[in-house]
Amino acid sequence: MVQPSAPAVRPEKPRQREIDLRKSRLSGLIGFHLRLAQVAVYRDFVTATAELKMTPKQYAVLELVAENAGASQVDLAEALLMDRATMMALVDRLEARDLIERRASPLDRRRQSLFITAAGEIFLEAARAAISTHEARLLEAFTPEEAALTIRLLRRLQTNSITTPKDFIVAS
């Protein structure tokens, strides 16, 4: 009996749009361009850190804990403009991976102090190497002066923000 052959797999053609989308009103909105840039940066981050299975937020928390041993979840949430529930979920995930640990605060029993573990230190070194590759790719688009200016301008947007973590909940 002859087995039917599998259909030939055709290479995907580039998707053609039915219409050429106009973006005239969007083209002048800084928030629109920041969002598109954020998506591009996030995609590259995911590619660079694929083996580590880590999100940008997890990396930021791990770096802050490593640099600020004993900081609380509340401290980190405020530093990253996140609500407390989101921060708790991030810390839970990092703790489940044995990258950080919670300890009772010696100053306030209601607070938990966060510390990086030995496994977390090793993981962070691998993450830093991946992030260095990621950042190098991003910086290819800029001169050193442009990169410094971009960071200054983004910081200005952050400090002039009218919303606070209490006003706006960011999903993890």
C-alpha cells in the first residue's frame, strides 16, 4: 500500500498589507514612538536572554537586590515604579528559582529584606553577559553622545511623569 506523501511545505511569503496604513497623527506622538521602540528593545532582550528565561523586570530586580542587599520589596517597587503586588510576584518567581532569598528585617518585623543567593550571583553574571550583548546591539544605532542624550531625555520623561505606582498597575 502506498502512503500518501506529505504536502510540500512552501516558504512563507512576506505578508502583504491590503492597504498602506497612514500614521500621520501617530507619527508626531512621542508615546507612540516610545512604545514601538520598547517593543523592539524587548524583542531583542528576549532573544539575547532566551537561554536564561528571564524578563527585563526580573533582571532589574535581581540587579537591584545584588546592589542593595537587605532592601525590601517596597523599596524595589518604588525604585521601579511598580505596584507592590507585581513586585511580590516577581520576588516570588526569583525566590522559587533560588536566585534571591527573603529574610526578616532586623529593623521592622513586618518587612522582609532581600538578598541574592550564591546561585543568583552565578546567574547574574550570565545575565550581565547577555545584557552586554543586547546593549551593544542597541548602541550600534547611536554615537556615544546620542546614547547619553537619549538616556538623559528618557530620565526627564520619568521624573516628569504624573502617574505613580498607586495610580497605575503594571502587569508582570
